[in-house]
Amino acid sequence: MEAKAILRNARIAPRKVQIVLDLIRDKDLDVAMAIVRNTPKAASEYLEKLLKSAAANAENNHNMDKNRLYVAECYVCPGPIMKRIRPRAQGRAYRILKRTSHVTVVLKEKD
């Protein structure tokens, strides 16, 4: 049995999210929440809400015990890229890529 939460089109680059996901993978839910709360990264805000959502899904939809949950899987995939233009000298234009992410967190119960 597993509980999943997905965040789509988050306005943060995937490689920034990946740093924090590597810290919480295979950790207990309480430990993962503590790590996310105390990590000074932009992705921590998104991941805290996502972990809470996955825990609520586990408790309410799958009748899992909240104290036995751990982060079984967590991964990020690149979402659509917003393309913007930056004016430069002599009529040139540089492209700015504003990247988005799809983040998935899967919680399971310990045996």
C-alpha cells in the first residue's frame, strides 16, 4: 500500500528541488519533515506542503498509520519551460528559460 502526492508546474528549476529530495529519500516522515523545515532552500516550501498532502492522503484515503510512514520514493521531472526575452545591446535579444517542475512523493508503511 502506498500514498502519493504530486505537485505539477511548480515555478522552480528541477535541479534545485533535486538537492532537497536527495536529503529526504528513505527517511521517516517525521525526520523528513524536520529536514525540510530546517533546510534553507527555496524548494523546502513546496516540499513541506507536498509531504503534508501525501501524509493526509495516506491517513484519510488508505487508512495507514501516520507514525509508521516513510518516504519510499521522491523524484522530480522537468515541466514546461516558459521562454522569455531579455533585450541586449545593438538590437539583440537573449532568451531566458524559466523552468518548472513536476514533483512526486510516495509514502509507504514500514513492515
